[in-house]
Amino acid sequence: MNVSDPLGDMLTRIRNALIAKKLTVVVPTSKIKERVAEILTEEGFVSSVARAEEGTANLVLALKYGNDNRSVIQALRRLSRPGQRRYVGSAKIPKVRSGLGIAILSTSRGVMTDNKARELGVGGELLCEVW
């Protein structure tokens, strides 16, 4: 299937899996999606990320739920879309939910969180925000 916004497709698959209370979600892989999945794992929004053992190039994300069976991820939102890209300088990187969430950026130094980009003093394309 040809998808015009692969990262948006990944976020939608995660959202749909959370609504259906799935334990895992399978996503076609790419370098940027792999890095976003790693960031979600590092920040504690996803339990783990692994490559699917089948012949296809897929990532398997283990979703994380709390004791009350509510998802750790409350919302995922795509910020920069293929039709309207959003770029910000290092001074204009937004704080998501007053620091309770994260923004993921694609910078000249790779894909990273908003905190890491502020620390390095780099701006870039706002990919998505998670809280």
C-alpha cells in the first residue's frame, strides 16, 4: 500500500491500537520511524521496540498501559505534514503540556526530543508531539 505520509500512518496505527487496547502494534519500518520508536521507548511511552522476525521489514512496538488499564500515551499529534511543513528555530521549540509531554524534531543532527534540541541549540522540523 502506498502511503503519502508514512510517519502519520505510524502514529495513526499506534492511536488505533491504543483505542483497541492491543498489546503490540506492527508498523512498516524506515529509518525515521525506527528512531521515533526508539525515542518513544527512551521516554517511557512504549515498553519496547523490536524488528519483526518475518521476511518483511516491520517494527513491533509493545504498548504500555498503567495499573488502571489506561494507556501511558494520552495523545499523539502529527505537527508537520507533507502539505504543510513546520520548522522552528531553537528558541521557538514549543513545550508540550508545560513539559509533561515531548515534541519530536528532525534536525541537522538527527531525530531527537525537544529537550535534547534545546540543549544542543538546534532547531528543525517539528514531526509530532506526545503526551
